[in-house]
Amino acid sequence: MTCITRILVPTDFSANSEEALASAKMLAGRFGASLHLLHAVDEPFTAIAFASEMTSTLPLSLRDEMIHDAEQRITQRLPADQKAWFRGSTEIVCGRPIPAILDAERRLGADLIVIGTHGHTGLAHALLGSVADRVVRTAAAPVLTMRHGLAAGLSRILVPTDFSDTADDALDEAFLFADRFNAVLHLLHVVDDPFVTEGLPAARYADDAPEFRLAILRDAQRRLAHRAQAGPAGVPPVQIQVDVRFGHGAKAIAEYAAEQAIDLIVMGTHGRTGMAHLLLGSVAERLLRTAPCPVLTVRHPRVRHRARELAYDVAHIPA
């Protein structure tokens, strides 16, 4: 686990981006991190690898006007006094947003990306996708996505776990946030059960469960208890609650988050792309569109080094 020292905030100047920037400023102050604001002037038929005045699809006058407008708007969002306070920077680039974000992440060595999401669901998501979704799948750094701002008094953090190495990395990141905000950690395991339509608490389910399901429950409770006791080195102990639910992945997690008034969900993502993503999807990405609070996704270090190689290709994969 590493501390957060550089925060990257991509913005399209939408209301969601404004919420993300306000939350990023709060986090930068809490962690003592520098803050870097990025806007991509999107030229939809020109990949960033080839963007130049010669290959641009926009007339130079219109392109210059768009850049000038973006510079004014980005300066308003991080004026000189705040830029000095946060040791920050603002940057305007021409090209597609996703490669621009990944390139900025690499150049800055960002420890965290904070980005707003419009939360498209169903057909709208299938047709339009989401910049936030694709950044979650490909960025090396943890990505904090939000439709609404992060609570300044962050007090309850939920960590859903499937006991994988990636989930354990997410738990380490959650310990860091819990320590800085003096928050309670809720550690949750969802047992996927096709016969349960809602997220059902283990205590209500156990009496009627067949023997093999009881064994699954006991094993999950044991593994949760082990992780609750084994916090990362150098981080003081935090208050932890553990729970097992029976139900369906993202739906059960979102229901638990609403029931417990969770302020932030922190979870691992395997970062599938292309056909694997189309076939398998991702619990983390479904949560981006359904969770009642911001979601922080964390990728396993073994996967992160591959992410930087996808800055160009990701612009062309299906949403």
C-alpha cells in the first residue's frame, strides 16, 4: 500500500465533473496530495497518437476557439491561489479523452484518478458506454468514480471481497482511507445464490440452509475474520464490521451500501477488456452505475503494468 501523493482529475466541465473536482480537492487536502486537472478537447475522428494541426478534423479557427474556451473554464476551476496551495497543474490536450487520461496518469505518476460518471444503464450504457468505465478497466492507478460528491465527513467505508489478491489490495487501500478519515470499515462477502432475489443476511438464511451452504457460510466468516485482524503494516487499527450476504453480486452490494448508509465503496477490479468484458462484465463496473455512493476501484499490481500499453487501443474497444 502506498500513500496518495498525486491526484488526477479529468473534467468535461459537466455537473458530475464539478462534484468530482470538489471531492478531489477535499482528498488532496486530507492526504497532502498535489492536484492535477485535465481536459481533453475531443476530436472524435482523430486518435490522440496522431492529433496535430495537420491531421485534425476541425478547422484551426474552431479548434483554437475550443482550446481558448477550455483554458478559461479550467482556470476558473483551479485558480492561481488554489493551484499554488495544492501544488497543482491544469492541462488542455487535443484528442480522445481516454488515451489522454491514461497518458496524463503515466506522465504524472498519479496515485489516484477522480472522475465523474453519468451512470448510464441498460441500452444507453450499451450504446454510449462511459469514459469512467473504460478508465476503470485500463488505468493503473485506483479510480474514484462518482455521480454525487464524496461526503466530507467520510465515516463508513464498504469493502466487498471475493477473497482474491485483487480484493485484498482494495482492502489495503480502504485501510488507508479509514485511517485518514477515522471511518468504520464494513467488510462484506456476497455468496452468489440464484434462489435469493435480494441481499439476505446470513443470520436469516442459515437456519434453512442445506449443510453445504452452511459450510460455505462458515468458511466465508472465517476468512473475513482473518482479514479484519490482519491490517497492513504501518496503519493503526480501525473499527471493522464483517458480514456475509446471500444474493447477486452488484445488486446485493448496492443494497447493503444503502441499508448501512455507506459513504464509499472500495473494491478490486480485474480490468477485463474487449471480448472478455463483453462476455463476463464486471461487478465493479455494474456498481459504478447502481451504487448509492462513490466507488473506488483498485487493480492488482500484476495487472496494472499492462494498463499503460492500452492507451491507444482502448479508444477502439466496445463499451
